[in-house]
Amino acid sequence: MSVTAAASGFVVLLLTVTVVQCENGWDVSYNSTEICAVRGSTVDITCTYTYPSTVNNLNTTVQETFWFIKESNGIHVDLRTDPEYSGRVENLCGNNTCTLRISNLRESDSAVYKFRFTTNQPTGSLTGSAGVTLSVTDLHVQVSTSMQFEYYNDAKLRCQSSCRLPDHLNYVWYTNQRKMRKEGATSSGYFDYTDSVSCAVKGLEDFSSTSMLLSQNGWGVSYTSTEICAFRGSTVDINCSYTYPSWLNGRVTTVQKTFWFIQESNGIHVDLNTDPEYSGRVENLCGNNKCTLRISNLRESDSAVYKFMFTTNQPTGSLNGSAGVTLNVTDPQLQVHVRRSTANQSSTWTELTCHSSCKLPDHLSYVWYNNNKPVGRKKYFQFRHFNPEDSYHCAIEGQERFPSPTLYYPSDAPKPPTVSVSPSGEIMEGSSVTLTCSSDANPAAHYTWYKRSGDKQVQRLCEETQFVLSSIRSSDSGEFYCTAENELGRSSANIFITVTYAPKPPSVSVSPSGEIMEGSSVTLTCSSDANPAAKYTWYKEDEDSPTASGQNVIITDITAEHGGKYQCEAQNTQGRSNTTLHLTVGAGKSVIIMNTIRYTLVVMLVPVLVWILWTRMKKTLSMKSEVNEAVEMIELDNCPEYENNAAAAQTEDTEEQEDLV
């Protein structure tokens, strides 16, 4: 077993010495038999193998080397062909040494790994029977000591896992998601009651532990899972772990009682051990701050939320895990899943898996039936060849009265799917539409829906037999297609969706653009996005009847009366919409010329008329002045003939004015 620095992503622990299997020169040995690794890291599992160079005068050559975790009916499944490990495993071999490298470890990778090699000899195949047990774990923060003060905790923390990790690993710590300066498996200091703390292996910071809220002062209850599915008549284990401060208020904390309950009334928690409904069917198995509730001979009435509680010698030292675990007791609902490998001719195999819609306990045993006869007792069943008349089904041991549906062979790749849309007929914008895909396939097909855009780009929508558009939009129009796929092949079919919708607010324009002159011609245009296509009607302001219909309106020899507001209305079977256009008409060229002439004449004649009037007025005023002077002279001379002369002068003046006029 090779160990690489944690910063490079390898986090492993070797626990035991080399195990050797040796027989007549055939040998497989592992560097360790137990490895503990952190989720997300990379692990190397290494072995060496030997074989006799010659057997019965035939030189030995190695034909195949691989690692496996599954074995059934003499078939060993190469991990490189297992989709659960796709892209995550490598088999690195050389000089009779092989290393299985698994990256991006998952908790589901916890298993016993074995190595096998085959040769050209008649019996030249060997498996290292002991194997290597890999445990993939998560980290958690444990409060080893805690002293409570008025505003803070003096706590000592440890970063650990369910299995022992190497001592040389480096750790990083986080307080309220901010990295602390301290490194190491332990951390201590003063923490506020509102602080939350987590830890991670250095180099694997993306896989840190769950944050622990220190306001609980080190008190805590956590459950392995929050939901469990189990079957009538079976046995279920519900697990939890709990923590408490080792020292508080000047004294050491001791646990006085641990129990499970489902009922709480007026602050009283009923211990299931005292509940007659569970009499003789429950056990509370506790040790090392862990407790397991085991319920046997399950009934449907056992479906409930189960909670754990412990009490201590401290004044406030009682705590229950408020979240609890939801147990659902039901009948098995099993299906047979089929998987095939054709990586190479020598390792072709078919694997059947007994699958349930809910997560089953790991300790359950299964029974496989070939043509109604028991043939195996594992969760999966493997074989290389089958007859056309063969049939298979599975059941849980002890629950044989609830078998899976029978799977018949030969299996078939999916036929071209049938696609449908509901409701059928016209699809209106805003309505709910369901697309359904179905195919005849054995084993059952897996469906995926896609949409193909106009630019041929493909968008993945969902992995269900139905795809629902709860409020379809006009942009959803286009090509949808689904694929039906199983282990034996893939097929697809498409459907085109057209969404009808009312006209959008129209776009209106005038051509030619710019100033519109009297006597010219213009075209008014209206367009709207609509399905089905819209019909257009034009209205002029203050007119009761439509002015015109159609997308384009042409006005020739336009006059000022044509100016004003025009409204275009777009209408189809789904609705209508309108937009207003303001048309302004300017004077024509001939009118401008006449107005220019009129203006010019006015500008030229007005000064002349003013000068003539001013000249006449001036002359009139001059003559009046002379008459007045003559009258004054007659008065001064006291002429007896004043009146007659004055009258005569007036007569002459009148005659002169008439002459002027």
C-alpha cells in the first residue's frame, strides 16, 4: 500500500500486516487488509502477485489483471466496467505489482476489494481471497472537554472520524466558516456561545465536517439518517450518537439514562421499553456515546418519528435530538435492474440487481430465482449465458411473499418511443402541457427529454417519462424529443409543439420617413408577433368607421386633412392589441411659393403705402398751419370784412382739399 501526502489528495491508513496467499508458486499478497480514507480523497490499494514461469512445459503468460468487489457464480466484475466507478478507477500494473487507484471517494465505495489475474494455464487464475477492506468516512468535531463561563466556553476540540486516520495528517479549522490559524487534529481556546466550528483535512478543504454550534455547550444528538424505509415483519436499526461536556459547573458529567421515545406530552417522554405496543420487540443498544434502537417484527403501525434522549447529573443536563428519524414501514416494492458489460470477450457478463424504491438496510439478505427455483442469496446475481426461456425474479429473505415482477429473456432494446402531448389540439400560451414518452423495452427503459433550438443546440430538460410545462410560453414552441435507453440500446422520437397566443403590441412606421409634405404619398405599416397570424385594421381619430384594413395603408396626394392620430389594431382568435401613430403633414411646394410671393409683396408695398400716407398727412398739416396764420393776420388788422373774408378763405381751403383728394 502506497501512501501519498494528504495535500495531493491521498488520505489512507494501513492497519495490518501483509497477507500472503501461496500455493505451488501462485501468490497474491496485499500491503494491508484495512484502509480508512476521507470522502473526496484518492486512495491506492496495492498488491503483488507471482506465478510459476512454467507449468507442464508450457510457459506462463498473464492474460488479464483486474480488481473487483462483486463475485457471483464464478463471475468477477472488473471495476473498470462498473458504471458506479466510471472515470474514477485506474489499474496501474508493472513488475508483478498492481495498484488500484480510486479517486473522488464516496461513502458508497466502502467495500472489500480483491485482485485477480488470469494466465494461459488451464487452472492459471488466482484471486487474493482476503482482500482489502476500505472504509470511506466523513469528519466530525468532538468536544473532548468544555468549561462553561458567563459569556464564553473554554473548549478542547478534536477532528476525527468513525475510523482511525493516519497520525501524520494535517488539519485545518474553521470558526464561523473563517479559517483559523491553528492546525492539527485538536484545537482549543475560548469560543463565544454563538460560534460554529468545523474541520477538514488539509488539501481536502471542500470536504469539511458538519459545523458544530458551540452554543449547545458541547451537548448534542445526531442521527445517522433521518429517514428509514423498512418492511413489515423485518428488523430495523435506528442509530444516533450524542455528546456532552465532560466537566461543567465544577463537576464531572455522568450519563444517568438513555432511551428512545415517540410520544411527548406535558414534558414527559415515554420510554419505548415501557410501551406495551413495543413489548418484547425493542432493544436499546448503547456504548461509546452511541445508541441503536432495534425494532423487530415491524408493523405498519410502527411508522413514526423516533427520537433519542439522555439525562445526566447536571442541573440542565438533559437533551433530546429534536429532529428525530422518520420510519416508514411498508411492503417491499422490488424491481430487477439489468446491467451488462461487453468490455472484452473474456469478461462479458450480465448483472441483475434487486432494487427497491426506498433505501434498504445493509444487513438484509436476498433470494434470487431462475425459472422459479432459488439460485442465489446476494443483492445482485451475475451470469454469462442465458436461455431464451429463462426468467428471473428476486425477493427479500423472510419476505418471499412480496417478490419482484418477473424478468423474461431475451431482453430487448427500447423500441422507438411513442410521444404524446396533453391536452391534445390547440396549445394556448399560459396553459399547462404534459409531454409523455413511452417505449416497449425489456428491461424497462430510462427516459430523457430534450429540446432542440433553431440553431440546433440541444437543451437537456429532465429524466422522467413525463415533462410538464406548467405555464407554456410562446418561446417554448419548437422541437422536443425524448430518448428511451436501457442496457441493450437506445432509441428516440420527437414532437413539434406550436403555441398559439394573442398579438403582441404592434410596431407601426411611416415610409418615407422624415417630413411629410402636402401632395406627397406615404405608406403606413403595422406588424405584430402573433400565432395565428394577425389581421390588421386602421382607425383615424374622431372617425367611427375603419379607415382601412391590411398590414399596409397607402395615402396618395396627401393634404393637411390627412394629418392626425391613426390607430392600428392587430387581432386573431386569441385576442387583440393596438398601437397609435401620429401623422403630421406639412405645406406643399406650390403653397410655399404663393405664400413667399404674398410675403414679399407685403414686405415691399407696406413701406410705400406708409410713405404716401405720411407725405399726404405732412402736406395737410402744412396747409392748415398757413390758414391759421392768415386768420390771425386778419384779426390783428381789425378788418371790417373779417367774416366774409374768413368764409371765402375757408371756401378756398375746402376747394383746395377737394383738389388734393
